[in-house]
Amino acid sequence: MKLPVIKHLTQFIEDNDQDYIIETLEVLEALTEIPSLKEEELDVIGELISNMYGALEVHKMIKEGKEKKEALNDFMKRVLGSIDK
């Protein structure tokens, strides 16, 4: 996951609508079903998917009242904490 990408996607959600991200996720997840995809291609799609889910999670925290910067930091701490375990 890349914080600048999540931050950009979070701004996109604020400017537009989270439905665009949700629909894009559905398309990307469907693409992962293609048996002829190479491992590198799946890795790129997976990275996009995780960044989009991250942005949705940050957006949810913002809607619940957190400041954007705090929501981004809390999300990344949670991600890094789960990696350390």
C-alpha cells in the first residue's frame, strides 16, 4: 500500500463519489480471474485493489468525524501493525 496513492484516491472519493471506486474494484477483482495473467500483472492489480480498499476505509473514518490527516495516519499505523504481527 502506498500512502500517496491512498491519499489521492481519498480525495477522488471526496470530489466525486465512492461508487466509482467500488465499481472499479469489481472490475479489477473480475480481472484477477483471468487464468492467463502473469504473476507480475496480478501483483499490480492486487496493489491497486488494496490501495482502493484503503482509500474506502480512510473515507469511512473521515465520514465518522476524523480529520483526513489523522485518518490516513491511523490507517497506515493499523496496516503496519498488522504486518509486524
